[in-house]
Amino acid sequence: MKIANFLDEVKAAMKIVETISAQLDDPITADDYIIANLGCPHRKPKNLPKGYAAVYMFAYNGELLKIGKANSKSGARYTSQHYGFNAMSTLAKSLVSDNAMSEYALSRENAREWIEQNTYRVNVLIKKEKGKAATELVEAVMHYKFRPRYEGAI
């Protein structure tokens, strides 16, 4: 799926989350999350803000590449793992192994820099007290809306 304006599309998806959750016992409102636009180029975040879980998204050339989540105790997943090769499933590994990306000559040595220089990153920070189910709902809506290229969990 091609996206025209990534940030606007994420905001629209969060309105869908609000609408869905409004019908439940513990709705997610605009006061319960922050949309953090890291832009492109971007630098990998230094930390997951205290008191928050996150859904993070990477886009390139109008396409969502990766969507994932990190709970309040998995800071490394949020800050650094997708830029390298030290976890089971990372954006860097997916890019390096994707033949469609071979024109960029991506490798273990340059994947992090390429991700920071070429991908657009948006994070949805969700208040920790909303619980794991809220983070999973946000991630599920984002997956359904954007259909990321690299998604091993579905």
C-alpha cells in the first residue's frame, strides 16, 4: 500500500483506535497517547520514555516496511534492535535479505546508517497504565491499515 502522507495516515489510524475502543470498558483517548514524528532522516531514539509503551513504524518511499511494539520494559526493542542484527527479527535483517533492495548494497556494516538516512519513523507512545491490550490494539490497527512489507508475526 502506498501512503501519501505518513504522519496524517497515522493520525487517522489513531482516530480509528479511539472509535473502536470507545465501545469498550477502557477507551483509548487522545490523552492516552503521543504521536512522535522522528521524520526522515532520523536518529534512532535514545530511550523509551518512562511510563510509556510504544508502537513504532518505519516507512520508505511511500511504503510501510516494519511495524512493531515495545512494552515499557523492552527499551532495546524500541531504541536499537531494528537498526542491527542482534535480535531474531529486525528491520536491518529484512532489508539486507530483500532482493528488491539489492540496488542499495545493504550490509551488516551500513544497514543502520541507511535506515536512519532513508526511512521515515513515527512512534505512537501509549501510556503504560492503558496496558498491553491497548498497545496490541494500536499495533493491530496499524498492521491492518498499512500492511507492512516485512512482517513475520502475522
